[in-house]
Amino acid sequence: MYSSFLFIVTLPPILLATNNFIDDYLDDAKIKYDNANKRVKRNFVLTSYSNQDIPETSTFDFIVVGSGSAGAVVANRLTETNFSVLLLEVGEEAVEITDVPVLAPLFQFTDLNWNYLMEKEDNMCLGLVDQRMAWPRGRALGGTSIINYMIHVRGNKQDYNRWEKMGNPGWSYRDVFKYFIKSEDFLVKQQDKGYHATGGYLGVQDVAFRTESVHAFVKAAQEAGHPFVDYNGRKQMGVSYVHATTRRGLRSSAEAAFLRPIRDRKNLKILTKSRATRVLIDGHRRAFGVEFLKDGKYHTAMANKEVILSAGAFNSPQLLMLSGIGPRRHLQELGIPLVQDLPVGRKMYDHITFLGLIFTVNQSIVSDQSVLEQPVNFLKLVLRGEGPLTTLGGVEALMYFKTKESDDPSPYPDMELIFISGGMHTDKGLFYRKTFRITDEIYNKVWKPLEDKYAWQVLPMLVHPKSYGFLELKSKNPFHWPKFHGNFFTDAGNKDVKTFIAAIREVQRMAKMPAWQKYGAQLVTTPIPGCEHNIFDSDDYWECALRHVTATLHHQVATCKMGPRTDPEAVVNHELKVYGVRNLRVADTSVIPIPITAHTNVPAYMIGEKAADLIKAEWL
Ligand SMILES: Cc1cc2nc3c(=O)[nH]c(=O)nc-3n(C[C@H](O)[C@H](O)[C@H](O)COP(=O)(O)OP(=O)(O)OC[C@H]3O[C@@H](n4cnc5c(N)ncnc54)[C@H](O)[C@@H]3O)c2cc1C
Ligand SMILES: *[C@@H]1O[C@H](CO)[C@@H](O)[C@H](O)[C@H]1NC(C)=O
Ligand SMILES: *[C@@H]1O[C@H](CO)[C@@H](O)[C@H](O)[C@H]1NC(C)=O
């Protein structure tokens, strides 16, 4: 059995966290997290990937850059044939402890995270350290699927039908459905017939352990008129216990699901600690290889057939621009010779959430951090895949609904609610609130008094924001961070703020239902510091609070947008080929053209599956 009692051995060190982390790659290491000293040095690795040095130049059929959710699938499916594939990844193999779902927030404090920060924005993030939002990203074999929360959502049928209508044939829900099916081993109990499959690489389960509070949430939602649904099935609108990307209670990451089972394939070469710095493109605008740095040395790998960028929504656009593919003026200003003028990074959508919607109850029906201290819970997890450690960092249920702000006549949600059986106070402010960079002042005022009470939170997520930002390079140095501009809450009609407020009102209504009132559920009325001048619970108050404690849920998309040639924003076509350059595709969340009614991990797997099929269709 892969998982072992080593969890128990590793937990204390990870909680005590040392500061002997050395980052040899990031130039921006200076701009570290405020608690960089909580970083953890990884001192052992269990899975053995052959990872020998390679000659300074070698040749493969395909080179895949990035081993995250999408890249791992592409590498897996392409090596089902006799094609040779090189998979390059900056990060390393993660330690096993990352498999424990309840610990999900911890890994943002390790070198498994790129640790990006958003640029400062006016009148936004006012309650966050340095007014800068944390934009974590996975940096490991398995990419962001190593540090994510394992919430499993495909998205709404209309999401994909809209992609197709925008001029992307082959991407309607009907078309992509087979790829969701292909990946999954779906074992959720309350599921719609005909919508799921078993036997795939990716584990999907119910969370084995549920607190009393999630039952109250699900029941109250139904009392308020929201049906119970399989949100990955026939209809998405309604409430449900969360579906988890786990297998036997442990994280089913891209690495565990798609790479570990095939690591002995002779035609797959995986190189970790290898950072691609440039796609090599010849005078005929044909991609023929990748330049990368490993062990302080530059190497060149050649691709007979194609280079596939799966470096994620930040690093795929970065690599394109470093290789001369991007907005003409921007590249000229940075002194990067232009290969192809394309709007790379010019538009970036994201999903944000409000952190300040908290309710107390009068009984211990919520998550309890002391479960971490009881060794029996580790045994339950390791031996049976059960117990409180299988909880997805406290996330227990989801709900999709349409607020009164929506002008869409069809059953298309504009909001998702994420139910957490606890909140920033549950771990006494140690990790969770720091992942969001909530300041001490705000934490101490709002959450600290809840540390000895019972409280739960709902995180509303705006699924189809009107505001959007962009991404650009800071310089032509491949080791510099890109600059991330969120531009949240900047849409002309202030519709994004209004939709959030409508969602807050709906949660308040749900909290008044009998299922919650049984436990005396009450809204926490401590005003967010900085918003005391507003009348508590007025729309103005909530807008102020939104501008103080809003965070990303890490679903940045569209930085290498997929679209038809006639779309001035498009970077790749419906076959994910970069316009104007041959033998170069992008396959990851950066191609998602518009925000979807989902978290982006499962869509990334789907994109990987579909990309592999498109590539096989071309070369087999
Ligand atoms: C904290 C957090 C929680 C999340 N929770 C959820 C959730 O619960 N459910 C959900 O559906 N989604 C969640 N997401 C989002 C989801 O995990 C990601 O959208 C998804 O994993 C992205 O897949 P990807 O293939 O596009 O990129 P990634 O998985 O990010 O993979 C990109 C890979 O490329 C590597 N790379 C980058 N640059 C280079 C380079 N130059 N050379 C070599 N390698 C490179 C990176 O290190 C990384 O491994 C979460 C994200 C975060 C950050
Ligand atoms: C793969 O197999 C096909 C058919 O069996 C053969 O024509 C081709 O040369 C092989 N390719 C490689 C890279 O071995
Ligand atoms: C909690 O509140 C409810 C509703 O007011 C009440 O019926 C119940 O007795 C309370 N329980 C406790 C333990 O105080």
C-alpha cells in the first residue's frame, strides 16, 4: 500500500514547520509570504520516478511543459501509443502528507506553491496584508492538483455550449462529456444515472466524514426551496454534499492518478526540477524544441512533432511571451524579438469569494481542529480511507443558484455557495486565514472572539464575473514573476458587487430556516474594521466588507484564450493550436475562453483528455 504510517511521522514536522527553505529559482524570492518562515523543507520522497540527467540535447516526438492537471493527462494519453514524450516540470515529487485532504491549506506554505501575489488594486483587498491578494499555484509533479481543495465539479452544460457557440467546434457539452467520463472513477452515492463512469484513473467520492453542520446546511437549503441535486449530473442548480477528487479518502492528484500508474513506460521521460525558459521556434515559425534549465545548466530538447504548453494559466502565457508570441508593443518594450503578435495574457477572468459571511450556532456541530491530534484518526484514514481527516479542508457542501441580479432567463447559476463547517477561527488563525493574507487587525477583531465558539462560514463564489483583469511580463528574465492585475469589482454597472450582495441575502434567508434555527444560527455582527462607518447589514456595509476581505478561489482563465480566427482575443484555435506558429499547442486552464460554473481542476483534466485526442488524431 502506497500510503503508510509515515503520515504520523511527518505531521509534527509539517506543523512545526522550519525555515530552511531555499529557493534557487525564483528571483522574486524577496517578496515572500509574510510567513515564509513557516515553509517546510521536503526531506524524503517515496515514489520513485527515474529522473536521471539527460544529455544536453535529445529528441522526442512530443515535449509537454508542466505536469499539472492537464499536462499529466496529455503525457499519459500520448504515451499509450508508441510516441516518445518528454514531460518537464519545475517542481518535485510531493511528500505523501499532501494526500491528507483536511490538511489542504497547509501546502500553500511550502515550496509546493509558486507563491504569486496579485498587484495592488485601488479600493480592493483593503483588509489584506500589503493590500495584495495571494495567488497560489502548484509547483510540483502534479501541479496545482497537489495543493488544491479537491472540490470536484465539471461545470454547467451551458458553459461548454457557450464555448462552442463562440466558435469552438467540438467543445459543446455533448462533445466534452465523453472526456469527463473517460477520466473518472465516480463512486458518489447519490448520482444521476447515465452521467458517470467507473474505472477511470481519477478517483471521485463522497467525503466519508460529515459534521452535523453540513446536514443543517443541506436541509436548510432545501427548506429555502433549493432542490438536492447531483451537480455533476443532469441538473446543476441546487444543493449537494461536495464531491471529492479523492480515492480511498486520499487526494487523487494528477500525479497519483495519471502519472504514478504509468511511470515505467519506456516512452515517457519525466524530468522534475526542470524549468522551461523558452520554446524554440525556427525561421518558418515552427516550434521544434524547448530550452530548459536543470541543475543550473541549460539543456535543449527537440520535438519531432509538437511542443505542448501545459504550464498553467500563468506560466503558459509567460512562456509564449518569452518565446516572442504575445502583444507586439509589450514584447517590443521588453526587448523580446516578435515571432507572432497575439493577445496573450490580455484578458484574465477569475473567481473571487467573500470571506466575511459568518454564523454562530449554539452547539458543537462544526469542525473541530482537535481531530488532528488524535492518532486514531490517522489510522482511520490510512487503513479505511475514512474519518474526519478526509474532509476537504472543511469544505462539505456546494450550492448553485441564480440571484435576482441575473438577467439570464435559463437555469444558469450566477453564484456558487461553498459551505465550510468552520472558518478562519477553526485553526486559531494559524494557517487558513494566512492563505488569504487577512491582517492581524481584522482577524483579531472579527475571528479571534470566535475561537472558543461554534461558527461556520459560507464562501459565495461569483461564477460569471463581469470584471476581468490581465497578465503581463515584468521583464524578459524568465525567472521573474509575471505581473497579475485582477481588476476585481471594476465593471461599469457594479454588477459583480450587487450579485455578491444578493448571494449574501440568500444565505441570510437560508440561515433563518428551521434546520439552522434548531441550533440557534446567528449572523456574526462584528463589523469588519474599516467598515464601521457603514450601517451594519446595509448594502453599503457589504460592499465595503467585500472590498476589504475578498480572495481568489484560484480559477484564473482565458490568458491563452481559445477562439476562432475572427476573435481578436483568441490565442489558440479550437484544436488548441497557437495561431501563426506550427507544432505548438496550449493545453491547460489558460485556454478556457470565459469563466465557467465550476472549479477548474476537472475542466483541466477534460482539456488534457481532449488535447491528447486531437494530437493523436493528427499524428496517428
Ligand atoms: C489553493 C488552490 C485550491 C484549489 N482548489 C480547487 C478545488 O478544490 N477544485 C478545483 O476544481 N480546482 C481547484 N483549484 C484550481 C485547480 O487546481 C487548477 O485550476 C488546476 O489544477 C490547473 O491545472 P493546469 O493544468 O491548468 O495547471 P497546473 O496544475 O497549475 O500545472 C502547471 C504546472 O506547470 C509547471 N510549470 C510552470 N511553469 C513551468 C516551466 N517554465 N517549466 C516547467 N514546468 C512549469 C508548474 O509547476 C505546474 O506543475 C485550486 C487552486 C488552488 C491554487
Ligand atoms: C509507431 O508504430 C507505427 C506503427 O506500428 C510505426 O509506423 C511507427 O514508426 C512507430 N513510431 C515510433 C516512434 O516508434
Ligand atoms: C440552541 O438554540 C435553539 C433555538 O433557540 C434552542 O431550541 C436550543 O435549546 C439551543 N441549544 C442549546 C444547547 O443551547
